[in-house]
Amino acid sequence: MKKSEDLLLKPTPFSNPTHNSNHYRPDFGKIFYDSSFIEQLRLEKLRAQRSRSALSIILLTLNKEASEESTDMIEILHDVRSKTRDTDICGFVNQETIGVLLPDTDETGAKVICGKLINGNNYPKFSITTSTYPDQIFESLVKNGCIRPDAYPFELEDSRRASELKLLVKRGVDIIGSIIGIFTLMPVMLITVFAIKATSPGPVIFRQIRLGKQGIPFTFYKFRSMHEGMDDQIHREYIQDFIDGHHVKINQGNEEKPLFKIKSDPRTTRIGRFIRKTSIDELPQLFNVLQGDMSLVGPRPPLPYEAEKYQPWHLRRILEMKPGITGLWQVEGRSKTGWDDAVRLDIRYIQNWSLLFDLKILLRTVTEVLRCRGAV
């Protein structure tokens, strides 16, 4: 069964007034029209995230040739509903597509139900596709180190969508802010370059692949704070414990003042410990912002092996917003916050971000850096 590659399930109003979102037939069980189906899709996705259960969808899309003919989509929808389970949810995605939501159903189960729809019926005017959440997302991360566009084929999120104008203004602020930051902090960066070069062999800039918005990989810059050629196994094990919630094991502070960060990392250089503590090692990311890979404010970009361990709802922090040098987690939680709470802070930022909110976070970041709070 071919998976949908380019269909974005956004509610599209019907030209026929009988097909509006208020039209509901209770005798056919869970049948939703237009935006009601999309809202139900979002709710079922949230349930799937929390319960870690599968969620599949079947899409019947009217072919181009058939879309110009007279087709009774209501009758077809009722026929589809009569051949699905009571727990399944049927409705119009738009005027050309019927969707069937399949809670607690994996890809195999979706194909079985799809077979029942096809058996004994002939839908020559439709192309039928299936998709399962979140299986393809994790498969894409494991195989490709990023999330392919076709691994996330339908619109599920319920966050407030930013207008193109707001995003354009945010990008303008990022460009101006990164240029000002680069010129203002150039003396600090030059001193850091000489200090790293004089105290340990190897490149001054540490380059690493991180995941940006929609899981697109990019080259991430930092001042090198470790000896060259160090193994990342220590960090991999730490990330695994952190995401799994083994806080007692990785807590470098105490119960009242936890510190979830690798303390006294044997891989770091003498200069490296200082630039980490003062967050100077993060300054080269101003060039990431200038290039457009990052923003001044946003969720921190994860490593591919980190994102592979995410639960479905954790993925929202990288699917919806461009990553940032600093964010709400950095100013409210920093290294004292557990992983799930840190993700919740990122999601809260995504849902409520504004230019004023960004400015407040930037100002608080300066205060946190000067205090060296949560940095080791």
C-alpha cells in the first residue's frame, strides 16, 4: 500500500452548503465533516502520543478525471462508514478526500481494514493511501538521520500557526540580532580562538550534525571545548538516561537542587571547562542564525541519536519551530529540569511565541549567562 507523500490535510470549505461542518448524521456513528474531522484527527493524535499507541489513517482521494464529474461523496462516505468498525472515525478531509481514522491500529491493521473497504467494492475514481503515526517518523530517523517530508504526511498539530508575516519579521530580527552579536562579541571570540589554539591541538570550531525544523539536518557550530578525537559514548549514555527519566542516576546535584548535566567531563580541556561554564562555546551559533539554520530563540537542536529516543510527543519540539541559541527551557529550567518538563517548556514557547516573548527570553538569557547558572 503506497503511503501519502504530498497530501496536507487542512480543512477546506465545501462549495456545497449541505457539506458544511454543521452537517452531522448521528445514525451513521462517528462521521465528521470538514474542520470537525481535522479536529478529531488532532485529538486522536494527542491520545496516541500519551498512550504510546498506534494511530493509522486511510485516505480515499478523488482522481483528477473524476473530480470534474458528478460524484455523490456523501453516499460514498456512508458506504465507507458501514464497512468500518464502531471505534473508527470517518469524515471529509476536503471536498475531494475522505478520511478514516483508525485508533489503536498499526500499519498491518490499517491494510486489513483497507482490504475490507476494497473487497466487494470498486472505487475506480479514488486513489487509496494509508499512513501510520508515528512509525514512519522513527523509521526515518533511524535510517536517514532526519525526518523525511513523506514521513509526516498529514497536519496533526494544534499549536497556533504563525503567519508568514510574523515569521518574516522574526527572520529579520534574527539577521539583525546575529550581525550585532557577531560584531559586539568579536573581541571575546578572537580571544577564545587564540586560547583554544594555544592550549590544545585540533580545530578551533567544533562542527556537528544537528536536526533543525522538520528534522532537517544542518551543520552546528561551537567552539571546541574537548580534546580532539573524543568518543561520544558518555554523552549517548547520558542522553538515554535523561530521556528515560533516570534522574537519580544522572543527577549531579542533590534532591533539592538537581543538576542534569555531565559534570567534570573527562573529555573537556582546561579552556573548555571555562568556556562551557560561561557559555562562550555557544557564540559561533550566531553564524548558524545568520545562515538561517537557527533562530536566536527556539528549542535547542537535537543530535540525530537523541531524537531517535524521543517519544512521539517529544517530536513537536523539532517539527514545528526553527531551533534557537536560547529558549524558554534555558531561562526557566536550564540544567535543573527533567526531560519531559523541558520538552513541555519548549512546547509552551512554540504555542505562545511572539517577538516580545523572544525579547524577554533574550534579556533573561543574558542574566542567566552572567550568573553562570546551570552551566558546568
